[in-house]
Amino acid sequence: MSLRITLRALPTLLRVGFSEALAYRAELLVWVLSTTMPFIMMALWTAVARDAPVGGYGTQGFVGYFLGTFVVRQLTGAWAAWQINFEVRQGTLAMRLLRPISPLWSYAAENLGAVPMRVMVAVPVAVISVLLVGPGAVPQHWWGWLLLGVALLGGWLITFLANVCIGTMALFMESSQKVMDIWLVLFFVFSGYMFPVAIAPPWLHTVADWLPFRYQIGLPVELMTGRHEWQEALTLVGRQWLWVGVLGALSVTLWRRGLRRFAAYGG
């Protein structure tokens, strides 16, 4: 499949993804409502920090962090694992394989197509964060904005590619939904979604530094709220994109081997 065909098809695929997001906006709203955990954790941690800061976070720090967490979660979400599982079970994956471009590009475009709808939810929360916290809710340097953009893209890619890896496992087993459940548990613990990685015990902080979960959520939020100097931020973004490369190679390998198995069994 040529790169030229893929590039020509992408705008259409993105428009289709956006149209589907509009058509299924009720489902999108349910998904948004299911990601309100940061608001609950904000109430919890601001109560804890009322008497004294926790790990360098005061009440305003926690407000900015968890509002930022909600925003980043909206911008980096993906659900390809559920799509692939469903289509493998129903046999509809075979229809995607008849198209002249790889289904992986289709999944990516469909997931990205919903981003404009989620931006409409994220922007008001970001504005509220600035009003409540002040300038500290957003990067204070030009390089902070640049690295934040790179980190948001990297966070989405890690989420999407991990979804592809897990979804593709459905080509080797009856269902990979349980694997996704395990991934989500680890995500909640190590990503910074429920608490900033900075306030975690040293051992957990060290482990989180070398796992992909922090780079899905925690790092973009830390860059958004100005928690890192230039050199440290650059190092962390480099680690993030190392994970993008690893998961990208793994997803393509699993996909190709899974398709051979799918074809062998007459899928």
C-alpha cells in the first residue's frame, strides 16, 4: 500500500471520524463523563493539602494539576482496542482489509476525528483552570508550549499504539479485553491520573519514570503546569518518544503476525 494513497485518503478518513463523533455524540458524552475522576481526586487532595503542602503541591497546585489532567485525558484518549476486539469477533475486520490502506490508519483517523468534539469540552476546563490558578496553569516559556504540544502528541500516540497492541492480541486469543483491564489498572497507578507522580513514594516514582503510563498523562500535565526546567523536560519528552517508537514497532509486528493467523483461519 503506497504512502501516496494513504496520505490522499487521510483527510477523508478524518472527516468520516468527525462525522461519526457527531453522530454518536451521546456516546462521546458518556465517555467524557467516565473520565471525571480528576475532579474527585482534586477534591480529595486539596482537602489533604489544606493544612500543609504535599510534595510541593498546595491547594492551588492540586487544582491546576487535576484540571490539567482532565484536559490532557480528553486530548489523548483512544479506544482502538475495543474497536479491534469487536471487529475480530464479528468478522467485520475482513471488510477493512479489503480497503487500499491499512486498517491501522483507519483506526487512527477515526480516533483523531473525535478530538475536535473533545476539545470543546477541554477548552472551558482549561480556561477555568487559568482563572482559578492564574498563569501557573499554563506554560510560562515558549519552549514550554512547544514541548507541551510534542508531549500531547506523544501521549496520544502511546495511548493509541498500546490500544492497537492490546486489540491485536484478539487475533491470538478469544478476547483481549482482560489485558486492557490490566493495562488500565497499571495506568491508574503509574500515570499520574489519580495523584501527581512527584508525591509518590520514591520506588513508585522510579518505576513510573521507566514505564509508558506516566508519559500518557503525567508528563503533559507537568509540562502544562511548569513543573520542569528545560533540560529535565527535554529528557522526559525524549523518554516519552522512545516509548512511542517501542510501541509503534511492537504494534506493527503484532498486527502483521496476527493478520497471517487471521487469514490462515479464513477470517
